[in-house]
Amino acid sequence: MKVLRFIFLLMPLITFAQVDKNISVISVEKASVVYRGIDNPIKIAVPGAKSFTATSINGNLKRIDSLGNYNWNVTSAVGNKGIITIDAVMLDGEKIHQEKEYFINQIKDGKTTINGKNNSGCNLELTKKELIESTVGIKIDDFYIDNGVRKTVSFEIYLPGINAIIVRGNKMDDNVINKIKSLPKGSVITIVADSEHKFRIISATIQLTD
């Protein structure tokens, strides 16, 4: 019996060896991990097949185009493992069946970052200019794909004596900039980023040095 030659790729991917500008190769241990709460991007190819189908009883595997790109949402899956089943008809008419197993992980808490940095329990020290020009981001430890999960769609900023201000995007707006300019040295500001995917995000705390 022939061995089914199929390829599973998670994409977009962290940087590994490049096949071409659109597809990256990821190591086996990285490729075997998917996450609850998001649509995991999977690319499936079966070289030498006339046709094939990919299915899974773990969550919802949905084909999104004719190029072998799928989204796999395992939020409803029971347990910590999921399986994708491939049934292919080869060019010579032989039918082949094979399965690929993935580990299902829970997304860890995200951390609000300021210019890529998080205070890890201590205040970040910034000048007013540095804070005004900063970019608010999100970092998730041990997370191997990036299909917009870590994109900051908005953030809440807490200034001394002022209720939370919601800012769209990942940069300070004019309203917040004017308020920051009026703060005295030593003021403490708290920022919490927000993603379109709902998971807990830990705040970052900044102390002004001027």
C-alpha cells in the first residue's frame, strides 16, 4: 500500500526555511499544535493525488479556497488531541487513507506591550515623548501562529484621576496625547490592549520620567 504523501502547514508562520514567498515550512513539533478559541490556518496538499477530502470530527474544519487552505476551529473539541483525516484518490486510481494528529492547546494570557516591552510586574519608565509615540501591542508566550490574534484593535488607557479612555488602533490619539502632556513627572499610567479575539490580556504600567 502506498504511503500517502501529504503536507500540513500552519500559516502564516514564524520564520523558518522558505519554500516561496507565500508558504513557510514549520518544524514537526510546531506544526502539531492548534489552539482553542481561534480559526487555526492549515494548508493541506497531497502530491500525486487526483482528488482528496480532508475532514475532522474534532471541531470544525472548513476549506476556504481551492489552493488547499483551511481553517480549523477546535474550540468545541473534547480532550487535548484532534485528528484530521485525509482520503485521497491517486492518479493511478488507488484510494489512500491517512490521519494526522494535533495537540490542542489553550491560548495563554496575553500581555500588553509598549514598543514590544512588558513590565512583568514592574513599571516601565518612559518620557512623555516616548509614551506619546509608543505602539501598543500584545504578546502571547508559546504561541506559534499569527493570524491576527495578536493584533491590537484598541486599548484602554488609565490616566491619574481620569476614567478609562478607549483608543482605537494601537497608537495614541490627539485626545490622549493632550492629556499626557499635562501630567506631572512620576505619574503612573496603566494600559490594557484589546484583540478582536476574546482572551485575557494583562495590563502594562508606565511611570513618567519627565
